Amino acid sequence: MRTTLKGWTGRWEICSRRGWRISRSTPGFAAALRGYQSATAKGDRTTANGLAAWLGGQPHVAAAVRRDAGVKGDLDHFAALSFLQGLLTVLRDSGHPGLLLVLDEVETLQRVRSDARDKALNALRQLVDEVYSGRFPGLFLVITGTPAFYDGQQGVQRLAPLAQRLATDFGPDIRWDNPRATQIRLPGFSVETLVELGSKVCGLYADAYQCPRVLTVVDAAYVGDLARAVTGKLGGQVGVAPRIFLKKLVADVLDRVEQFDDYDPRQLYALTLRADELTEVERNAATSADDIDLPI
């Protein structure tokens, strides 16, 4: 479990009045929080940063740092679940409704050793059971993976109890998928959804930088033109385009519009894709048959 303690100092008085809840259920977590707060108040950044690293599961935290806070050893997976309980308590008492925890790209488990894979799959099964048992009130758990991970024999299907818990009956038409089901299918990108994504990013960017001009210069029509241009340079494969499309939109277009009042991307920006900025999949998509040298 990796987290950050930035921003918690100002809310500590709220949490400390109810600290007995954390001390009773997760004493190590409470001790580390008290040590972090004390070190921060004294301006001891070394100790505070060390305790934040220990709470985040970082190994090799100095023994002196742990000794000052009264905690021992490293954070193992058993303590991590208890610390998750403590974190949820802190969030709730600080006025937050809960925590969204995303375990992304779990299909990578298919490429690890079989014993490590089996252990990880069982850990997922235990976590799912703990969530359903009510141990983590306020936690919303999302596990993302490819269909091969969920349906293949080297993934979820390798552990029958986990497969039973995640089993979902999908119909032939994605329009009628149940959004309350255990699994949800995510359709691939189309140019239309890519434009929708880009427009939302423009809105977030305008709010973050307090620059409404962005929405005027980079409107939906321009976002659509850029999406089609990026997709075209990637062989028309829309599913490969989102990463590089967003990178170009933010770094090459929005940043310049926000910084330079007279910058017009329609007149001044020419899209280019360099090989060194593309992933292997993107480079393959950008390579046409005419670019391949064949021996004669």
C-alpha cells in the first residue's frame, strides 16, 4: 500500500480527538501517524519523511526513525490491510466519503512465476472477501485487467474461488451490460469517444489554470481534428491513440495556448510523431508496409 501524508497536518486535530479508534484497531498505524505529526511540528523533515515512507511500505527505513515513533520492522501484507482500515478511519473523520482503490493492469500477473502468481491471485480473493465482509467501510475497489486475464487459464480461472466471485454473464450486445455486475466490459475507443475525452481534459485544464481562453481556442472541432490526425498517423488504430493523443493535446497545444496569448494551434501547430516518444505498440501501428525494407 503506497500513500502520502501531505495535507493531513491541518486536519490532525480532528483525527486525534477520535484517535482511540485507530489505536485500538491499528496501533502501529496510529503510532506512525503520531510520530509523523510530532516530527512535522518540530520541523524534523528527515523523521517525518522516513515515517511517511514506512507507512507507504517502503523498505529500508532507518531504525532510528522507526524507534522514535515506537514502530518496529517493515510493513508486510498483513499490516498493510490493517493500515488500510486506519487510513479509511482517518479519511472518514476528516470529512471524506471514502477511498477509491484501483489495482491497475493486473494482467501482468500472467507473466510472473507460477508460485508468485498463485499467491497473488489468492491475495486478490482474500481482499475481495474482506471488502464484502464489511471490514473496509468506505472502500471502493476496482481491479482492471484484460479479457485474457479474467477468462484465460493463466489468470483468474487458475483459482476457482476467485473465478466464482468474479463470474459475470455477458450478453452478445454490450449495450445491455449490467453496470452493477461484478465485472464491467470497457469498449474500445472510437474517434467520437476520443474527442469526448479530449474535451473533458480541456475543461479540466481550463479550470486548473484559470484560463477560459483555452476552451475558445481549443474547441471540440479542433480536438476532433487532432484526434483524427493522431489516429491517422497510427494507421487508423484508435485503440492505440489515446496516450499519445493526450500527450500532444496537453504538452503541445494546451500549454502553448495557456502561456502565449497569440498562439493559434490551427495556424502554428504541425503534428509530428517521433519514434523515440512512441511505445513499441505505437511504433508498430505507425509503421506502414512501405516503410519496411524487404531483401531483394
